[in-house]
Amino acid sequence: MAAQGVPGFDNAISERQIRIGENHIQLAGQVELKRGDLEVYADEVQIFTDSTRVIGTGNVVVIQTGNRIAADKVDFDYKARLGTFFKAYGFANIKPQAPRPGAIALPAQSSQETDVYFQGETVEKIGPKKYKITNGGFTTCVQPTPRWDLNAGTVVLNIDDYTLLKSATFSVKGVPVFYLPVMYYPTKKDERATGILIPTYGSSALRGQSLHNAFFWVLGRSQDVTFMHDWFSKTGQGAGAEYRYNFGPAANGTIRGNFLDEHETTYAQSDGSTQPLPASQSYEIHGSANQTLPGNLHARGRVDYFSSIVVMQSVQMDYANAYQNNRSYGGNVVGAWRNYSLNATVDHTDYFSSSTASSTSGSWPRVSLTRNERIIPDTPLYFSVGGEYAGMLNHGGDTAVPESSYNRDVSRVDFTPQVRFPFKKWQWFTVNTTASWRDTYYSRSLSAVDPSEPSIPQNVTDNSLNRAFYTLTAQLVGPVFNKIWDTPNNGYAEKFKHTVEPFLNISRTSAIDNFNQIIQIDGTDTIVGGVTQYTYGLNNRFYAKRPGEAGRPSQAREIFDVSVSQTYYTNSLASQYDPHYSSANTGVAASNFSPILFTLRGLPSNDLNATASIEVDSRYLQIRQISAGGSYNWSGRILSNVAWSKQGYIPQLVGYDNPSILSQAVNAQTNVHTRDNGLGGIYSFSYDLTQGRLLNQRLSAFYNSQCCGVAIDYQTFNYGGVTAGLPVPSDHRFFLSFTLAGLGNFSPFNGAMSGVPR
């Protein structure tokens, strides 16, 4: 081996060098050529110095700035660094950079390595980082048998930008999975790249086989848009788009819309008959935005709207969203200036009781201005005042029954000054006393009740109404009793503390003579006058002083709370409007006593918590309602939560005396994944204990390797409510999705694959 001088190269090594002509040099035997960051290795090399051309044969390897190509032969321009490789294979490094502050990430993108390995009959280097591959393909897997690869008749590989394939076949472990006539694969070095996302496959009993495709388009450093298309073999197709922007914490938002065009189709029934599903067109729009405005103001907007509740509930994968019976849109502007705060809100919400019947509520608009509580100089008193204008919405009806429509919209002006005196002389006994005045003007009202004909329904009139009353309240806590136990040898805590806090809240509201004429929409309107309320109870709090982690000092924390409370009303009508008890406004007869409320909460550690709420009827001492729930988090790798609720059966109590309308249900979800998020899954279910049937069951699982990932989503869904008339009683849904390193994926519009890392 010897080093020889060769024009155009910094260094040249070979066993033999032959000058064939004035501008033609032949190197043979373990040839090594170097020019800057370019390295060429071959068994034999022909160098043409007049045209800067190199022809290498036999075990050719060309290395340049982290990119490496091996071939049987190369015809290369060493100055322009362009040329053609024959029977070649190689790799190029396109690892993404760290995300820039303020930039938004590709949806559900993989964070795996993005070295690209490619091969082909010919590989033409047609640009500094651009290759044209004929009858070849590429992958990001380093295994001898790649987990996935893309092969095509023609591949244009543009490092740090994109790859364009024609007549492409996607294979997993050598098995062809799907064919695409054209595919655009982003290989951009930045964290967000324009390109076609990997399709998601699905199937369902209602809509048949499905393919979900998306194209991601980067509009700039902090904006992007995703175009989506859904195809269903039984019912039709849909199209949608999502636009996102993020100009910092003070200006960001997203808007997503989808249009579904379904043709008429029929379904075979168990008795041999068929049932049609009519053709329909529907849409959904979801979005939110935040924006800081001049003058110390901040604005927010949101929309969750759909045109058909039947389609929305039948297509949704998320069980909670599938049984959501409302659509809404609105926004608000908030601001604060020293002692004053402003809140201006618009809100429009439609609630559906069937596919044709709905009611509308909200405020259009609601504007409140508040002077925050401040001490009155030279006194122990605190003063605050608030005012509000609200255009309250309350109308609805059934499009199938036009005469059922109603309109109870009303404008309301409310003014409330308040004075508070806190007594805190003793730590073990505190009293907060408040006196407030409230004056409310209503633009409309109900007709007066005729005492001789009380059964005649009241009508809404355009007669205005004014309501004025005062409220005096006193909140007493104590005397507070404490008990402390020192437990130095206890493995859980060094000390335990038990605190007993009796409390009594007394409230007196003056008479409201026109209560029955007020159009009652929210809590402002349902205040009952001429009543004194006594809310009494006992709070038990248990504390533990536990050793701190990593040498930190011990800290006391609440580990268990138990409280019991009840309210006595001098006017029994108030028991039907008390918002503190969930079973109050359920048609139960008025009573001077509220239910007995038990509230329990346990937090033995940061990883485990549980809560329970029980309402016991004070007359029959039987449970009206009970609910319980809890969650567990182990090292962030196992997250579980469960919730259970039950409505009691009390034969003597109206509203709880009909077993057919009582409900009892349990919902649970568990999320498990490895520390590196390479393997995991989610399981959830909803079970109707009253009917003894599984309402919903969902299993999602994912696997992410060095170069690719796969995710599945399976769900069984029993239709009911507004979807009870569908031609299938239940739906079985399955979705399959692949992720390739460096290429993002997405969740279809119906929520499939959502929450599954890919």
C-alpha cells in the first residue's frame, strides 16, 4: 500500500497506480480516496481529471457527512458529488432536532430514531441530499430482516425534506400489507414535516370496513393543518380538516371539522328480515382558542357542535362522548384591574332528549362586574359588590310535534352588595357573618297563579318583574378538638392527628312574595324566600406526619376525612331547591329536613385516593343516592380509576319508588405501559348493574420498537337512547394503525386510537 498524489484529491491510497492517459488515472487494489468530507473505497477506480469523473468497481463504498452508500459500481462526479450507484444500498441520518420553543409537534408522532436505510438496482445522487432509487426501497429498521420496509418502482429520497414513492408496497417482516400508487413520506430534519400520514384500518358492524387517511401540511413554524378522509364500505365516506396554531401561551388554538356523507343501506336481522339505514349527511365541529387582548383582558372561545345527535353518538369511540346529549358553543372575556374584575360570557347549549326533541339553555350574553372584597377603613368589616346583566336562554320543543315548542328566554339584571364580619379571635372557634342585599330585574315573568284554579298552567308573559330580598348568614366552626399520637416506630408515619370540627351555618332570607312568577332557569332564580336554614354537621380530619422522600423533612398530610351534615328549613319548599344535595330536585316531596349527607375521602399516599358520597333520606333512613370512586398511580406506569353510582329504592318516597327507573352503574379504566413507553395498553368498561349488561368495553394496545410501532383498538358498544332505533343493536369495532420512525400518525375523527401512544 502506498500514498500517491492524485489531482483533485487530498489523499489517495492504492496498491497500484497506472496513468492511462494525460487525464486518465487507474488505481487498483484496496483503493482509498479522500476529498474534504468525501471518502471513496473500491477495488478499482478510474479517475478522469479533466471532467472530475470517477468510476469505481468492486466493493464500492462512498461516505459523506454521515451518509454511506455501498455498491457494485459507481459513476461519480467527485467535484459536484453527484453520480449513479449500481446494485447499491446505504443509509442516511435524519434524526430530528430538539423542538423549538413555541413550536407545535406533529400529531401523535413517534420519537424513535430516524436513520433511513435504502437499496435499489440503481441509486442516483441527483442533489447534495437527494437520491433517485429505481426498483428499490427504504426502511428505518436496522434488523437483518427489517420489521417494515417500503419498496417502489421509483423512489425520490430527499434527505431532511421528503421521500416520494410511485407504485409503493408497504411490507411488515417481508409480508406485503398494502399498496399505494403514490406516497409522500416526510424525512425532514425538523420536528414537523409535511407529508401523508400512515393510514388507519378499521371495521365495525354498523359502517363496515374503513380506511382513514390524512395529509399533514406544515404552514410555518407555529401553524399546521391536517386533511383527513374516511371511507366506510357499508355507508359512505367522510372528509375533515384540523387547523392548529401556537404563537405562545397567550395565543393558541385548534379547530377541527368533519363532514360525513352516508348513502342508504340495509342490514340483515336475526329473523331473516332486513332493516334500512336511511341516507344522511351530517357534520361535526370542535375547537378552542385562547388570546390575550390589550387592556389586561384575556379571551377564550370553544365550539363542540354537531348536526345529528344519532350520527354523533353512533360513530363515537369514546363512550362518554358517545352518550353526550348536548352540543354547545361560546366564549368569554375576563379581565382584572386592581380591585375590580370583569367576566363577559356567551354560551349556547342544546340538550337532546330524542333525535327530534331538544331544549336550549345558556346566556347570550352574561356580563358581570365585581368589586372584590376589601376592608372598610377603621372598621373590622369587609365590603364587596357585584352586578350582572344576563340574557338567559330557555326554549325548545320537538320538531316532530310543532305545538310542543316553548320560549322562556328572559333578560335579567342583578345587583348584590355585601358586608362581611369575620370573628377570628380564637383559633379553635371562628364565626363568619355576612349581610347581603339582592335586587333582580326580570324582563319577563310567569302569569300569577289563580287560587281558585291552581291546576291551570302558568303562561310566560312580557310583564317585567322585580325581586328584592336580604340574606343574613353566620358560619360557625368549633370548638375544634385535636388528638395527637406519637408513633416513632410506625412504618407509615411518625405522628397521627385527629381533628373534630363541629360546624353550624345559619342563614335567613327575607320573604320573596313573587317567587312563583319568576322564570326559573338557574340558581339565581330558585332562591326561596321567607326561610331560615340551619346546616349543621361534623368534620373529622385525620393527618399523618410522614417521612419525606430523598432526605427531605417530614410533612403532615390529610389521609382521611369523614363529614356528615344536614339542613333544617323553616320553609319546607327550600328543600326542593338546595344545590348542596344532588337528590333535592328530583321530584321528592318538600320536607323541613334535607337528606343526611355523608362525604368520605381517603388519600393515604400521592398514588392512591378514594372518595364516596352518600345521601340518606331523613324520614325513612334509607339511601337515596350513593357514589364512590378511586384512582391508583404506580410510578406513572399503571394508572387505574373506577367509579360506581347507585340510586336507592324507597317504596314510600315519590321519585325513588319505581324500580324500573332506578340506576346502578360502574365504570373503570386501566392504563399500563413500560417505562420507555415501548409496550402498553388501555382497558376500560361501563357496566349497567341494574340491567345486568355490559354497555361498553374497550381494549387498546400498542408496541413501539426502534423503527416502527403498531397499535390496535377494539370496542364493543351497545346502542341505546337516541341510537336505540339503529338497524344493529350493538357495534363491534376494530382499528389497526402502524407508525414508522420519523413519520407521524393520527387518530380518526371518531376518536379511534385516541390515547394510544404511537
